[in-house]
Amino acid sequence: MSQTTADDEFGLRPGEVAVPLPAQTDAGLYFIGRIRTPWKARKECPKNAREARESGVVCTIEVDPRWAQALKGVETCSHLIVLYWMDRARRDLVIQRPGHYDTGRATFSLRSPVRPNPVALSVVRLVRVDGTRLEVIGLDCLDDTPQLDIKPYFASTDAIPEATVGWHAETKR
Amino acid sequence: MSQTTADDEFGLRPGEVAVPLPAQTDAGLYFIGRIRTPWKARKECPKNAREARESGVVCTIEVDPRWAQALKGVETCSHLIVLYWMDRARRDLVIQRPGHYDTGRATFSLRSPVRPNPVALSVVRLVRVDGTRLEVIGLDCLDDTPQLDIKPYFASTDAIPEATVGWHAETKR
């Protein structure tokens, strides 16, 4: 485990903490498609999912033709959960300091792509399905991001309007 | 691709369709902990996330001590998104027929564990954090299920109470 007070040889920012990763992975993922967005560099991406949704920018999920039949009925969903792979994120930080925070935050209390398994999750609004291409609103990732899964969003179990994130509410006061 | 009209040598039910899986996986996952539930066999598990939540059964997520520091602040969240790995599910079905359906359904229109990447997602209510043990309500998986990620649930982006799943609403009429 290493903790730093200044940017160091491991690329850590002040306050960030890294741990050694396990010697090997335990399971494998297939990339089932690619996400097409207008954003080619991180600084161009929306800051978060809310900004992405409010921007109204339509992104396209291009599913590999292998999985075409698995999409039947998806067009009847108003919203989907999209899982994708943040392939450029480091995986060993337990405390991290995203650019817009002034202090280190614990990985599992954040939605940052930096986590042991960089599986990102977005709830998106489905605009249109054209064969294996899904047009959606609400993604904030880089162009060409590998896609892992599509799930129907069920309000009955997935929508918790009263949910709160205490530490985040504190930072807004 | 294979389609069947009766249970066949590949273990397919009538109407199910399998496709060949890619020759190799594209990325690796670390199991970061284990989920402890009272359910040792599939038939004992709650039928879905709603039933799990309404049952009020408390399950425990045991996070590997390696990631202990990554949990700081998680205790301030009322709800979490938990990602876990359905390690006993087959990955090659594009049309499947879960036991309680009378027809084949497309994989990406279902929340079934059977999918190319069997990453399950549950929104849970956090009851208590005790070191690296998280007590939660809302999981419906087998005991000893490998855990992949914990994310804070943000109502501002994750809660869409008006979302609808057309095909599912049809089946209830």
C-alpha cells in the first residue's frame, strides 16, 4: 500500500492511496459491442450522467451482430441500464481524488471509472433501435468504449427517488 | 446457431437459441468479495429483486480486506448498487425461457443471469456497515456469490420512476 503527499512516480495525486492488485483475474468478459459518442478526449466528456442526460446528446450503441437476436423486445423499453468497460482507468486506487474534488474519496463511495473492476453503469433513455444500433441519451463516455451488457430498467426495483448519499449532500452545503 | 423444439443435448429448452461464444474473453474481473445469503439452491432464492426487497431478508457483503479503505463514506449512503458475478449461468443464449415464462424471450430484454457477461445488478438498501461487512436488503442471489463492485446510488441520475418495459407490461394484462 502506498500513500503520497505529492504527485509521485506512480502517478498518484496528493492523498490518493493505491493497493497491490491480486495476482490474477477471476473471470473474463466479452466485449459485445462499442459505444459511439462525440467525445474523443476525457476533457470533452460530460462531467457526469446528469450533465449527459440534460445535454440531450444522442449516442449510439453498436451491438455485435452475433448478439442480434438478444435485442428482440428491447425496443419496448423506455429506459435501459448499460454496462460498459472503462478500459483506460487504473484499478488499484482505494482512495482517489477526481479533478473536481479537493480531498481524497474512497473508491466505493464514488462513481468514478477508477475501481478494481472498471464496469461503468448508466441509466439511459432509449430513443430508437435500428437493427443492432441503439440510439440513447445519457451516456458520458469516450467514443469507442467497449460495451458489456444491456438490461431493461424496471422502475419497480431500480427507481428509489428517496435515496440519499450523505457525504455528497454535505459537500453541496 | 442452434434452435430447438425440445430439450436437447445442449440443455436448451423449447424455443431457446444459443450462439457460438467468441474464441476468447477481452478483459478480466477481480472478485472483490463474497455475498452471504440464506439461499443455498436456486429454488430457495427470491424470484426477483422486488420479492427480495419485500422479504426484508438481510444479506451480508463480505469485502476482501484488501479493499477496506475503499469503503470509507459508503456508510453515508442509504442505497447502493451492487454488481456481482453469476458464475453458474450459461453465456451463449440469445433467446431464453426462464421457468416462469411460457415463451422465449431475448436476453437483453431480461434481467436473467443468463447473458454474455453474467454481471448482475441489484439496488439494495444499506442497513449497517461493520468494517468490511455490509448488511443490505434487496439481494436475491445464492450464498457465496462473487462480488464485483459497490457504487453509491444517486437518485438524481439512477431513479426514473416513470420508466416502462413494454413487453413486460403486456404480459401482466
